Amino acid sequence: MAKKKDRDSRERALLCVNASLEKKAKDLIILNVSEVSAFADYFIICSGTSDRQVRAVAAAIQESLKTAGILPLGVEGEKAGRWILLDYDDVIIHVFLESVRTFYDLERLWSETPRLAIPEEMVSMKALPEGM
């Protein structure tokens, strides 16, 4: 049986993924960094095609988690809308403008971690698969 902290971070990650899908985020991936990071269990990385969409995805994530009673520890980059970082303790979300994401290439930095790419045609996700 999973520890409560593990279940909580999985549930937070799932809320973030579904809010991102609602706003049609592009190239959505989940990285399980729990084995290599002391500060997070999951990184969620996605893109928007415009600064407006980047801000909309970040706002949807914040609203979804707020509804669940979860507030971020920090939010960076909202004003510019090029790279918004949302810190929910053990779940860190990066919402990028596509060109900025390509430039920073975070996926390469965390290439040794388990990852799950979410198909763009997916509307919502019921649960994270085992191993994630």
C-alpha cells in the first residue's frame, strides 16, 4: 500500500494533468523524479502555443487545486507568460511557451527518470499508471 504522502502527490499530479488537458496544453509529460530528487516527486511539463494559453493553463491548474483546498507554495513567471512555474511542494509544474521549452529542454536534464507522455487527444486521466 502506498504511503499517504505518495498518494497525496499522485493525486496532486493528476489534478494538474487534468486541468492542463482542459486547456489543451501541448506535449504534456509527467516525470517521476522521486528517486533522484530530494525536493519533488513529480515534474509536470507542458507547452502552450501563445503566452495567453500558457497563462490559461497555469490559471486552470491553480483553480483546480484551489478547489481541492491546495494552494501553491510559489508561482513564478505569470506576468510574462513564457515559462510559468507552479510549486505545489512535491509536484512542480512547468508551463512553457513552445519556443522557450525547446531552448531550456528540461526533459533532457531529467532524462533518467520514469516519464509518461500524455496523448494530446486525451481529454482526462482517471489515475496515474503504476510505476509513475
